[in-house]
Amino acid sequence: MFYRDRARQAQTDADSATLDNVRDRWTRAAKAWDEMATRAEKTADRRSVSEDAKDPDEED
């Protein structure tokens, strides 16, 4: 997933940063990407449950 990939890359960048402020910035970015990924996954799960609950004979 895009968000998880970005979170991993940001964490990798944080781990390789030599300056504290740069490391902190990348760490915050990794956390933000991870939170976005979690929200996107929850949204997709809710959408899936909602679509499954719809009457199959019902048209959109």
C-alpha cells in the first residue's frame, strides 16, 4: 500500500539522518504516513462491510 511504503521510506530516512532535527522531521513524517495508512485501511474495511451488507438485487 502506498501509505505504508511511504511510512517505511520515511523511517529509513530517519534512521539514516545524522542531524537531530532532520531525524525528528522524518520520524514525524513516518508517523503521519502510518496514521494515514491506518485510516485508509479502516475506511476500506468499512466500505467493504457496507457493500457486503447491501441487497444484491438493489441497483445503485
